[in-house]
Amino acid sequence: MVKGLYVMNQDAFEWVYPEKVRNEMAKLSDIDRLPMNTEQLRQDLSVLKEVEVIFSGWGGPKLDQRLLDAAPNLKAFFYAAGSLKNIVTDAAWERELLITNAVKANAIPVAEFVLSQILFCLKNGWAFTRNIRRTKQFPQKPFIIPGAFGSTVGIISLSTVGRMVCELLKPFDIKVLGYDPYVKEDEAKKLGVELCSLEEVFSKSEVVSLHTPLLNETKGMIGKEHFVQMLPNASFINTSRGAIVREVEMIEVLQDRSDITAVLDVTFPEPPNQQSPLYHLENVVLTPHLAGSEGKECGRLGYYMLEEFKRYINGVPLQWQVKQEHFHVLA
């Protein structure tokens, strides 16, 4: 039977690998140690001597040369979370480890959150909420709103989450514009997306949703020149990373244009500095980076890794394998 080990943050372990998943894992593998965190593992790397697979998640160990030297039999790393940027090293690629993650699973609640906000913003929901709070009365009908019929939504980056949002938008009578320099026309067409420039996404969309991975070349890619082009009463949603936006410039435009709404699940820094205007601007909605898997939703991450492990032991190609040639463009 395959020798395995759990290594990740212990405060999230039972959420990510719930009892049902752990019981299935126990039938398929030999895991004779209690779950460890990275610090405990580093203090006693000898536990890796016979380990063939590591089941991990948030706070997982860095797959560096020291760890790999202590794990001569390690063949696969199952990461029940998203980004592997702080986990995988060149030494792991040189070992030709099988590496898989649950980025697809984590994308599901993010896409659901974004869909809810797109539909609410198309109703001008946040604008009505703040106006009612200020005036203490309801506005007169008819309400002049975009709504989810014949409106335009802009998606920046057809990443895993971006693509999933596009799929969720298909049942609605919404035109979807997309900006992604790595995606070809035929691929976008399958998603129901019309490719255009970044400037056009901002100038033609009632709602703009950001899904760009944080890479060196994407830091600060969104700034004042984009926000000033937004349509009257338009909304901007960010569930990606705060550093992709030049925040000071965004705030400047939001201060000048009270009609625009910014729904920010991520900021930079996170949370914002105590003095940040983001806490006080009426047209800003701050949420605490909650779009991704939280609570019971985390169990989906572990379930995906269980399914990947079944493929591994059956000699079937992994469905969510992370490969070196694509690693540089991943979040």
C-alpha cells in the first residue's frame, strides 16, 4: 500500500480533509502518523524516508532540495489549495515529481461569488443600498438600471475563475467582453466571449470583473486610465489580487466619481492600512477575501485530491496535474 503523509496548517486540516475524505484515504494508503504542520516536518525530516505521497494544503511544505533529499521515495504531491508558487522549486521539477492542486475546486466558490455580485451590480444594488442609508427613504420607480438583459459584462483574464464565470453567465442575456492576450478567438468563442482590448472592457461594460493572476508583468496593470473610462453607474469587482490594481489611482477616481461602485474582496495590502480611504468611501464594498473556499466549501478541495489519488494508484493520468511548462503563467 502507498505510504502517505499529511502536511499542512492544522487549523484548516479538518475542513480541507473532512472525515469522509480521510476515511477513504485510509482505505487506499498507509498513513500511520498524525497530520503535521511544516514546522514539525522540518524538525524531523526522517519521517519522509519511506513516504511516496504527500497530501497537503494551505501552509504546505516547500519542496526544496533539503526536503527532497530526506524523501528518496517521494513521487507525488497532492496540494488541496491553489497557488503553488511558494511550494514548488526547480528541485521538484528535476525530481520529476507528479504535482497536482485543487485550483479548479477553489475556483468554484469564487465564480459563484462573482456571479452573485455581477447580477446584484447590474441591478445597481449597492448604489441603492447606500442611497437608502443616506436618505432614509426608497427612490421612486421606475428604476433605470442595466439589469441582466442586454447588458455587457467585461471579464479581465480568462483564467480558471474567469472561464468559470463566463460559463455561469451563459444562461443570462448578457454580452460578455473579454481581455486576455493568451487566448485565441476560437477559444473565446466557445466561452461565449468577444475578445477586445483592456480599454474597451472598461469603456463598454456595465460591470468589469478582474481575474488576472498576480505575476511580475501584471502588477499594477489596472490604473486611473482604465477607471476614468467606466460607464456611468458601472461597477468594478476584484476577487483576484489587490496588487494588480494601482490602488491610489483607483481611489482617486472613486472619490471623483461617486456613481462607480468598487466591490473589493482583495486589496493591497490586505487588509488595507488603517488610514485607507477604502474604509470610508461610500461607493466601495469591502469583503475580507472570502470569495475562495471557506468553511464547509474547503471539503471540496480535499475531495478533489482524493479523486486525483485514486487516479494515481490506478495509473491513470491526473486530471489537475501542474506541469513545468505552464507553471510561469499560473497564479
